[in-house]
Amino acid sequence: MSEPAIKAAALALLTHDDPKLTYKAGQFLGGLMFSDTPLTEKQERWFADLLRKHGLPPLADGGDAHG
């Protein structure tokens, strides 16, 4: 998944009308906005779960967060 797509999706979650994010999720998403480090598989799964939980589309080919 591309860095611009990750940042755009993180921003979409952070600015969602009713995000109901935990503090930990907010820290994670904020970190994604400034990090150039690729996501680990665990981070990709969590990010995909956050997107799905908040009704946002998946990021990458095949319907998951791997790309």
C-alpha cells in the first residue's frame, strides 16, 4: 500500500464524523501521518480493522491492507 494512501486513510479516520477512536488508535493514526516507515503485518491488520470498523473502504488490492 502506498504511503500517500496510508496517510489519506489515516486522516480520513482522524477526521471522521463519529470516529469513536481510543487514545491508542489516535496515537497510531497520528503516527502514520508522520512516519515513513513501512507498516508491519500486525499494524496493517489493525489499520484495516479500524477502517472497516468505521465504515471506510479498504486500502489495497485484494480488499486488505497489504500492498
